[in-house]
Amino acid sequence: MLVTTTNNIEGKRITKYMGMVSGEAILGANIFKDFFAGIRDIVGGRSASYERELRQAKDMAISEMVEQARSLGGNAVIAVDLDYETLGQGGSMLMVTASGTAVVLED
């Protein structure tokens, strides 16, 4: 399924708008990852553990959104927006939401 942040797809005609679709992923942060990520941040390195968590949460949210679009009969999702939030005391959890519009593209 085609997933894009744009409102249309060059060379394709949208024949039907199926409605808004979304997906969410909430992941808890591991205390040891937090500790080592903090150390890496102090010395100026990248936090690979946080980057992995962000990527995993994004992929989960997009997959859930795509499944919802598929269940509505869509074959693409346009105008996709990704939002990232931290939840809990001290930002102990990460939430990623993906939302967009499910559409049917001409074949």
C-alpha cells in the first residue's frame, strides 16, 4: 500500500475518499537504556537505543494505520502526519501516532 505525506499522487487519480485512519504505538522505556542513553548524550554521541525505539514505534503506528485503511477498502493513505509524545513521569513512555486519509486510487 502506498503511504505518503502528500495530498495527491502524481499520475494517479483518487476515485474515492474512505476517511481518516490512524495508528498508535506506546512503548515503555527501559531504565538501563535510559541510563546508557544519558551517558551517550553527555559525551555527544547518538543514542542508538532511543533511535531504535523511535523507529520501532513509528513502524508499528504506520502498520496499524495501513491495516485500518485496508479494512475500509483503501489502497493508499495520503496526507500522513506523524506525531511523537512522551508520557508518564519523566517521559518514561513514548507514544507515536500516525494519521492520514485512506483513499482508493485508480488502477
